Amino acid sequence: LHAQCSQRLWSPHMDLCHVPATREKGWYLALMAPNVKGPNYAWLDPSRLYCHPQGLQDCMADLLQPFQGDPIDMVAGIDAMGFILGAAAAATLRKGFLAIRKAGHLCVQTLAQPYTDYSGREKVMEVRTDAISPGLRILLVDQWIETGGTMRAAIQLVERLGGPLLCPTGVAAICIEDSEGGRWIRERYKCAHCVPPGLQPRFDRHQ
């Protein structure tokens, strides 16, 4: 898998219909594309993974496997790329989907939470106040957890509205980096991600 990721991450084109004969956990990570536009962008673009039917299906299976049998009432996805995986998780689980938005997009009553994203920018996140009731068990989904600031803000919003993120609910992302924020989330909540242990150090170093 190490060699496969090294080779395919830098391939300008890829057969998005090809499925490997042996599908190890995380094989679809090689479908992601590297940053070619410089430091103002994220180091890796996972969206090509979503174009691959089997890759997306296996990614979703790996994300949801740790929560099999857990009572989940709703899936919440974080603006914007968390909407893709979150909506797919909600459809797979046959649950409702709650969009946690960047401030200024919801025309209903909202609760706001300031945060600092992975790039160090100060932002505000909002969630509608009529969707979460005390005790609701929510699975929070985002595409990537780098510094943990965005996910931590989403957790705070959910908990302020009375939806405790206690086991068996939790957090899911393609990658949870071994940052201070990533460790804070792992230590407190049930988590799922797709990166095999042998590849985790490379993802932490953005290689």
C-alpha cells in the first residue's frame, strides 16, 4: 500500500473504474490527488476518491465499521466537504443529515461557535437550533481533521444544544492527524478514520 500510494498520488490521470484485485483497508487513499497550486491550498485533495464508485463505497464501509450496532439518531456533516461523506453516511445508515454551516448561510435561528481552522484563519460555524434535542445521538463527519479546530467547534455546537457526543456516538473522517487537536478528539470520543497505521506518520508529515 505504501508503494501504491507513492505512485498513484502523483499520477496526473487515473482509471477511475479500476478496482484492485486485493482491496486492503485504505487502498482508495491512492486515488487522492496532491496539491499542485501552492501553500494557500490543502496539501492533498481527497475529492477524486469520491469519483470512484468502489473507492467511495469502501471508504464509507471503513468509516462506519467501528459504529456497527451503535444507536445513532442523526449524522452531522461539516461545511463543506464533510457534507459529501456525511450525507453518504446518513444514507447508508438510513438516518437524517444535519448540515453544520459556515456562518451567514442559514436563514433560521442558529447557534454560533467561533473557531480557528487548519490554516490559522478565524471563522464562525453555525447550526440550526431546531434539529438537535437533548440526548440525541449524533455521528459527526468531516473530510479531514488536521489541527482539530473545526471538528472541536462542531462538537461544542452539538454539546451546547444537548446532544452529548458520548459512546456509542462519535467522530469520523478520512484522516485524523496526530496533532494536538487530533489527539484531543481521539482521547475523548469514539473515532473512525481510513489511514492504516503504517501510513499514518506520512499523513501526519503531509507526505
